[in-house]
Amino acid sequence: MSTQATLLTQFTALDTATVSDALDACGLPPGQGGLPPVWGRPKVAGFAVTVELEPLSGEHGGAHILTGAIAEAGPDDVIVVANGGRTDVSSWGGIVSAGAAVRSVRGVITDGACRDVGQARELGFPVFARAQVPVTARGRLRQKSTGEPIRLGDVTVSPGDVVLADEGGVVVVPRERATEVLQAAQRLADREAAIEADVRAGVPLPHAMRDARLAGTEEM
């Protein structure tokens, strides 16, 4: 297994809450909510392939949005779409889900609405979005950029950043600090597992969750 694939496997073993805490500990923006999976309970971790959309007002929109980015994406990638949180028009649909699934893309996170959820479900393709709406992007949106830094809510996503999404939210980990954040998250996960084990064994909650233990300043 490649180093990149191993990194993603290790992130996939975690949840977004734990990675968000690790981002906090590393002085980085934490995770965010409001981007739930639109079907099922998938978890995806991958390297960001970024696309930014913008309103189309009269002029021709050019090539169909998203198609070029999907054609270049692969099995370690997650498509991340910036559409300013708009929920009145779809920024992801069934045909692009099919195209991404064929490329073995891991999933999509769109800061906007999606449609054709049943098609994505049948494909087993994870979609995380602000909302669902049947309104087509055709004649309403055009692609502003691909492969450039974008905004996902309050966080900047650069191409190649690690993104992790599950039913709890979405986290963005700068690629150059991915190993640091991963190690911090793994330590936090071990600490929380030990605390939960104590609670289940009958240790009083105030003792199990004592400040020094939560801060990581005492031996487990």
C-alpha cells in the first residue's frame, strides 16, 4: 500500500469529531456541520479535487460544470465543490455521480444543494450537501475554477488537502500538516477509548473525565 493510501486508511479509521479536536489542538480551523450525507451513513476520506461554481447570467456557460475535474480525479480523491451554500439550485446531480463512480472517486462534498439522490444511492456514491433540490444547474451556474483554493463554509480547501466526511460533519486537514494532525487525532482517540472503557466499567464520570486526563497531561 502506498504512503498516500495508508494516510487515507488511517484517517478513515477516525471520526470527524476526533479529527476536529486534533485540528483545534494544532491551532487549525476545526470541523463544520451542515453538510450531512444525503443517503445512508457513509464515511469518506480523500484528497481534495476542488471546483468553484458561480452564477450564470445570460452568457454561455461553456463546458458542463464538473466534468473536467471528474475526468482528472481518481480513487484517492474526493470532489469538493464551492457554491456559496446556495440551496436553490443543484450543484451536483446523477450523471456526474455516475461519472465519478466510474472513476472510483471516493465521494463529493458540495457547499450547496444536490439532486438525483436515488441515483447516487443506487451507485453507492457518497454525497454530502447542504440540501436537496430538483432545480438543474444548466443555464444557472457555470464553473469558475478547478484546481484552485476554494471556500467550504468558513474553511479554505486547497487541492490535495485531506478531507474527511461522515454523519457528524466535515473536516479539512492541510496536506502539509496531515501527519501532525493524524498523530494528534490518534492520541485523542486512544485517550477517549480509555475513558469510555473506564465509564463502562463503573468508574465515576467526574473521575474518568478528570481535567488532567482530558488535557493529556497524565499517563493513561
